[in-house]
Amino acid sequence: MTIEVAAVSRALAILDAFKATESALTLGELARRTRMHKTTVLRIARTMATSRYLMQCADGSWRLGPAAGWLGARYQMMFDRVAAIELILYLRVSGLAFCSPGLAWTHVPTTQAGI
């Protein structure tokens, strides 16, 4: 059973709204991309700003803050590519499942996996 905390899901949706090539987004654009009301996005963005995951620019737009960068850096430092690849290959060969970024665990029959 998966339990979802709505506030956490919304905060993560705001982080996911940023593309790699974008330095800042307006409140309206964040609301459009996340399909949330502007007031909801503003409330969550201000909360995330207190922890430095988001920062508000002088023009009122929002950008990722240093805490978001630090989180990514910690992930990269701890990520073991060899172990991840071995696990994915094992799961594909066994016909169980695999997980790729942005997707849930997915069952892949060995015939579909090309094995």
C-alpha cells in the first residue's frame, strides 16, 4: 500500500517543473506546469524558500535554490552506477521489473526485454 502525502507531492511537482535550460520561472508558469492554483504554488514556494530549495528572484520569478543543488550533488556522490546497472540487468534477465528515472517499477517480461 502506497501512502502519498499531498504537500510533499506538490512540492516535488514544483521542483520537477524546472527544465535544465531554465534559470527561473514565473509563478504563473509554475502554476500552469504543476496544474495547481497560483496561491497554492506561492504558499509551497515560500515554504521551500525557507529551506533554500527555491529562491525568489528580484523580478518575482522563482529559481532552484542551493539546497536543490546540494541534494543533487549528494545523490551523485553516493550513486553507484555499476551496482545500478547490475541490478537493472539482473531484473531484466529474471523478467521481474526495472526502474528508470521518472518511472515507477515496471514489469518487463523477458520476451519484451529482448532477452
